[in-house]
Amino acid sequence: MRQWTVLIVSSLIVFSGCNSSKKPNEANLKNAIDQYLSTQNRACVTVDGQFPHDVPVGDKSGAAAKLAALEHAGLVQSVNTTAVVRSLADSLSLTPQKPKSVKRYTVSTEGQKYFQKVLDVSGRLDGFCYGHEEVASIVNWTEPQTQGAYTETTVTYTGTIPTLAAWAKAPDVQQAFPSIQTTLSNVRQNQTTTLHLTSKGWVVNGS
């Protein structure tokens, strides 16, 4: 009889454990959102085009300022050389372009630690990621609603970037990439996302 009691209790514990991930509680919802956020490159800065980047000597454009800040931070390195640099206007011209003195930027060994291909509205751009967003707190969630085969809940949460790369704190980098401060501010605000229930637990829609 004792053996049967132990077996029944053990079975109940296993059953409970298998289904605990399906409960709409703070821990499960946070875990699901964190898993989704780990796949998103939200805390990144990008540069137009792909490396290597050729910038005419004396160029004062925004792109030049960004690359100069990244070089000062140690993420890229440059050498002086000559190359044909074609702007959009040049690409429409039939006149051959002469080589110019340029600074050629490439990703440094240190930069490789942060280098990522970042998805943007214009496609995948070369970029550097300075951290990953995580859930700071679950504010609330709606009562799960079932429609057809889907059970969904909408979660409101605040985020954080717990480990910020040192280079992203540099004033000249933040000046060249104002999106860093914007991102750090935005993740702390209330955000909403919708999750649905699967056989393994909750997942963010679109994961």
C-alpha cells in the first residue's frame, strides 16, 4: 500500500511539473519574453553598407563621424589608401571616376566581439550590438482567451539592458549614435506583447 501511495504522489508531482510551464504566471511569462528578446538585435548601432568602408579624407558627413567614433572606441581600424568612391550621383554618371585618398575602415579584433548583421527596414546592415534587452518586471497580463486552437494573453512589461558594453557609454559614441540613449530610455517604458500557449508553454507571437 505504501508503495502505491509513493507512486501516486510521485506521478502527481511529475504531472504538475510538466504542466507548470503552461500556467500564466509572472515567471513563465517573463521567461517566454526573455527567450524572444534574446533573438532580437534591438540594442545595436549600424553603419550604412558593409565593411570595408572607404571614406574620403576630409569627409565630415554623419557616416564619417560614426566610423571615427567607432575607431576611437576600438571597434574598427583604418588605413590610408586610395580608392574609387562612388556616390549615388556618381553611379548615374558615365564619366569614369578617379581614385581618391580615403580612410579604409575594417572591423577590429575587439569589434568582432560585438559585430552582428542587423536586420533593418532596408535589409541586413553591418552593426555592433552593445547588449541584450531582458524583462525587468511584468506589470500585468490579460486573462487568457481561447479562440479556436489559440490561447492568448497580452502582457505589459518593462525592460532593461543589464550589461551595457563599455564603448556604448562613451560620450563621442553616444553623440554619433543618439539611438543608444533612445533605446536605453525606451526599454524602461511600459511595453506590450502578445503570447500564445503551445504544448511546451508560452511563446511570443511571431517567434
